[in-house]
Amino acid sequence: MTQHHFPESFVWGSATASYQIEGAVTEDGRGPSIWDTYSHTPGRTLNGDTGDVAADHYHRWADDLGHITDLGLSAYRFSISWPRVQPGGSGRFNQAGIDFYSRLVDGLLERGVRPVATMYHWDLPQELEDAGGWAVRETALRFQEYAAGIVGALGDRVHTWTTLNEPWCSAYLGYASGVHAPGRTEPAAALAAVHHLNLAHGLAGRVVRELAPTAELSVTLNLHVIRGASDSAADQDAVRRIDALANRAFLGPMLDGAYPADLLADTASVTDWSFVREGDEKLIAVPLDVLGVNYYSSTLVRAWDGVSARSDADGHGASTSTPWVAADNVDFLPQPGPYTAMGWNIDPPALTELLLRLRHEYPSQPMMITENGAAFDDVVSADGQIHDDRRIDYLRRHIGAVADARAQGADVRGYFVWSLLDNFEWGYGYDRRFGIIRVDYDTQVRTWKDSAHWYQRLAATGRLD
């Protein structure tokens, strides 16, 4: 039997997001977000589900922190709801909202848990979207103002500040394919959103450096592992094209200080990138203490032959519009199972591959796995327990993949399971359950799944069998 031993310094954590768990969407001065609007629009979410109540974390946060303590976790990654602390996205801050997160941070510190705060996990204030959203530069400037307010309020009590969660999703799923809020299908706007999210990261990162110099700075990217169907030049060019959109559109400006030339050339028919102003790329490239990596599945592509039916099995939801701007000549192919309930393939070696790529390209950049986990069709057994063996197997194999990457020199310093709780899973509503703790949405009762007990033992021992 193979055993992996993680050092005592390795961070074991869990992650959540504000709109997915908090509920209380109209309480204590919170303003509407794009996900409130989107989820209340008929036909946008499965079963018409909304985040109005979600896991009611806003009222049950102290109990939820108790679960984190009992799990023995050393860090908790949560997100701050921009419209809860600054309802309109500009101007007045809402003290009641700030107080909520202040209590949360203090509660974590009292329990010896590191607070890892994400400034933006997709819940843009609706007023900013009405003014153009991430497609306009002003939103990045407003994000800088918001960052100054929340970092100023919580100060260096937060151990790690993460500027953005998965800007790929915000830009492409929100503005190109429309399967996420705000539900727009405008390819040029999606590329503008890419840049303005990158710019927001740079501006907010510099706020953290100024106002909380002892805190760590991070960003979380859902980096894609993209493989070609063959070694042919055409299929490998499809890999290159998708890699530019998926990965290098963010890694380039954030870590290299420049957009990749091939990305600009590939998308020239959609936009001239004139929204990138002189000095922007330098602003974006604020040094990071840690790069957050989210990983769930891998991607298989080939060059479309122009004749056969197109394949769009990219795992990112059904839409008549594609998130892959200016990549109409690329096919996304189904992959062999097994699959999670999301229909995503299970491919732990791809996580090792991704981490080693990052080690090769950015050898001095520390990393954290800020999200990894799986949705399965959990069943409450006759004994009242949830015996989620498939989730345990998924987690064991992916954490083993992290250990393999570390053994080959990847500087990975922690792992955050997605998710602490079952929650509102965006367009899939409450039908998909990622939590290691089950939430009964009728009663809000929390029940540890077998995976929670398994993860508790791992966090205590650092030993993976």
C-alpha cells in the first residue's frame, strides 16, 4: 500500500462561497446581486432554485464554525458578498454587512482557524451590471474601492486575501455562453470582462499590499488541463488555442505582466483589445504569496473538420452560445468515465500534470489547491448516515495526486476541499451536492457524511493511505 505523509505545516481547509450558502438576501441592508436577478429569472436555474435561503449560513455561521473546528481544519476559505457590504457596488458601505464578516473572522481566530477571504465569488452588485458590468472598466475601479473598504475594515485579521475566484467563469460563462449570471452572450464583452477582472485583481492586490502588509495575497484560478485527441499539428493547435483562452489569458498578465500574443491574434476578429490601456498589464502583475488552483476535471479537444457535427462536451453547461470565444474550429470531445454527478470526468493524474506545469513555468510561485471535490447522488441510509464512498475515493485519489506533484518538486502548501456544506450549485440549484456535510434544505440540519469523518482523520494525521 502506498502511503503519503504531509508535513505538519501543510494546510488542510474547506471552502464555501457567499451566495451559495448565506441566504438572507434581503436582510440587514444587503443589496441585490447579479445572481439574485439571474436565479429569479424563469428558466435560468434548475427547478427555478434561488439562493434566497441556501444553507442559511448567515444565521447559522457560529454552528458552522463549530463543524470546522470539529473537523480539525487549520483554514477556512469563505467569500465576502460585495452587495452585503456595499449594496450598490459604489459609495456607501453597509456596517451591518461588515459586522457580519467581522464576527465570522473573529470566530475563526478564536478557534485557531486561519481566515482565507475571497473578495469576489461571482455576486456582482446588480447596479454595477446595469452600468455595464465587467465589460466596462469602471467596474474594476469600483472593485478597488470595495477592496479598500473591506480590507480596511477587517485589516490583518484575515490571514490570506484572495482577490477573485475563477475569473474564467465570471467572464466566459457570464458574458459569452450566458449559463452564469448575468447571462449575456456577447463574445467581445466576454474578452473585455477578462481584462477588467484581471485589472480588478491587480488594483485590489495593491490595496492589500498597502493596507494589510502582513497578510498573504492570492488569486484563485480554475486552470484547465487540455489534451489533444492526437499529436497532429491541427489538434495540438486546438490545444494551444484553448489553453490561451482558459489559462494564459489570466496567468499571462497576472504572473508574466503581459497578455500572450497568440491570444490577441486568435481573437482579433472579435475585438482589438483596445480596452487594455498603457500600464494596465504592469498593474495586473502584483506579486502573489500564493496561487490558488481549482481543479475538478480535464478537457479533450481536437480540430473540427468543418463537416461533421460539432461536439461541445466541455462540461460547462448547455447553451446555444459557446464560452470559447473565437474557437469555432475546436471540438470538445466526451471523455471516458467514471463521472461525477456534474458529468465531469474523474482524472486525478491531470491534477499532478497541472501542478508540475505550473512548477515548470513559475518555479518560485507557491500554490494551494483552493477547490477540489465532487458532486455525487448522495443517499441518506436507513441508519441516517451518508455513506459516500465514491466521494472519499475521489478525494483520496486527488490528494494523492497533490502528493505526487509535491514529491516531484511542486510547492503546494495546502488543500481546501469543496465544499464544507451542500449548497446552491449555481445553475444546477440544489440538485448537485458537493458538501462533505449534508444540508437538509427543509430543516437546515447538518449531517456529517462519511467523507467528513475521513477528511477529519486526514487533517489530524497528515497521512494518506
